[in-house]
Amino acid sequence: MPLRIHSLPSGFLRSRAFVSTLLLLVAGVSTPTASGQGIVATWRGLAVGELTAALSPLIGRPLVLDARVDPTTPITLVADGLTPEQLLNDLAEQTGAEVVVLRESVRLGPAGRRASLQAAEEQRTEELRSAPGDLRRSLAKREPPTWTAAATPRDLLKEAAIAAGTTITGLEQVPHDHLRQTILPEITTAAALDLLLASYDLRSAITPEGLKVVPLDPHAQPRKPPQLPALASAQRDRMPENASTRFTLEAAAPLDQLLTAIAMQTGLTLQLDTAAFKDAGIDPATIVRVAVKDASLPKLLDAVTTPLGIQWTVTGKVLGVTASSPPSGREPAGDEPPRD
């Protein structure tokens, strides 16, 4: 089942995560949903390095795998109304790792680092607040970090410092390493630097002179450890900033999984009318081929559903898809996305 993503809308905060989610769904993820009743999903035999991208939208923050955790570890998760915290605890148990909740991400890594990582994040916030204006603005800029396969951390750190208009010292403490490919949703440049260095128990101190690589303090304690957002908050965080987002997509994927990926990334909850599908003799896992360019959300949904003769509606934050006749008041397809 080939899946090709040519490009996704500029300014869509989680466009890269959307690509990863679609790839993972085609790899065999069930239909995940998140609602006030918890997360309902099943992942069977999926490598943890791939699973992290699918879980990020559900927990409301990027889920990052420490370089010391084997990304090929097969994971089976069955969530039936779980909270994000419960889901992550199950994941940590299967990998023998520790979940560290941070303000800009959630990290899965070796045990015993939670307090030092959370304290380092607090320290970074204080240092950033008192940094010179130009440096502060550069490090506070939000971008989606992208590390190509086999990239070296020293080179990435040097490039990031140059892009921020500053220098970085202490790179001799960073081991020579080759990283696996990583693509994350937008986070601050300062957070991305620490996210990279944490795999070596290091952090990037922000000084008036520039950046300096220093060891994590193993004895540090955070003043106020961050918590995962409530499930409803995580859903709101997935809403696109601009409702006029355009989509360019070429894909061949199971209908239910493709709709799930679209719903997750537009802040909607998917409701499939399975009874109507059964009566109509339509399998929700039917492969749908989609090719749209610069399309609105209604046009994208039409492209997914029309070939099967099924209908979609958006009511509030619910995306309903049925094989029966649409109710009156259905939002017509057009150049504008559905209204709440």
C-alpha cells in the first residue's frame, strides 16, 4: 500500500506529524480516537521508534525517543479508554524506559533522569528570559526539528548555533554519534538543542556570551514538575491555527485509517456509522486512493468519500461518516472549511 506525501499546508503546526501518522496508520495501526472517555486504540507489533509519531497527537506533545532506547523494540498497546499518562506508562513498561513529561515534549529514556531533565528545563527558561534580546528571540523561535539519518549531533549543534546568530562551546563533551532520522512538530530552538543533548546527559546553558554544553545536574530537583494536559486540552492543542488550511495529498490507504489521520490533525473526533457500512456492504478497511492539491478540508473529505458513494458531516467537533443518506443541513463542499 504505497503512500506518497508531496507537500502539506504551510503554517500547519503538525504537518510533519501528519505525514508520520499516515505512514504509521498504513503500517497497521487501528483506528485511534481521543475523547472525554479516554484514548481508544490498538497498535500491534509496531516498532517503538515508529509508534512515537502516532502517539504524539494523542498526548498533546511531541513524544521523543532517547537515543539509548532501541527504536526497533516491538510494541503492542491496547487502549480502551486510557488517559495519556496510562498509555505512556504501558509503553514505558514494555521498553524498560522512563517517561519524562516536559513542558514542550515528553521523553522516553533511561530511568533516573526525570528530575534532572525537568530541573534543566526550568533552568533553561530562566536563562532564556535573561538572555540578550537577539539571542532570546532566536532561541525562542518555534520550528519543526528535523534530523536526517546518520547526522552527527556535533554538526547539528554547530548549525543550530550559527542559525541562532551565536556560538556554542563545550562540544568536545558530546560523543561522536550518528542519529536516526527524526521529524517533530514545532518546538523552540532552545528546547530542540536540549532534546538532542539529553541523550548524552548534557544540556545547553544559555549565557550572555552564547551557548555552552554542560552536564545535567544529577541532584537537581524541579520546583514544579509539569503534567500532561487533560485529554480535552490535548484535543484543543491539535486544532489548526488557521481554519482555511489547504491540503495537498496523494495516498492509498484504508478508508477508516485515512479518515482517522485527517480527524486527528484537524481537532475532530471521527464517528463511523459501522451499521450503515455493513448494510451497504462496504468494508471500512477498503483501500481508497486520494490525490488532491491545495484543497480545502471539505474538498479533501469529498475526495476520500465520494469514490465509495458515502457521505460525511461535521457537527461541532465531530466528523461523521455514513453510508446512508446525509441528514439535512450537511455542510456542502466548497472553498471554505466546515464551520463549527
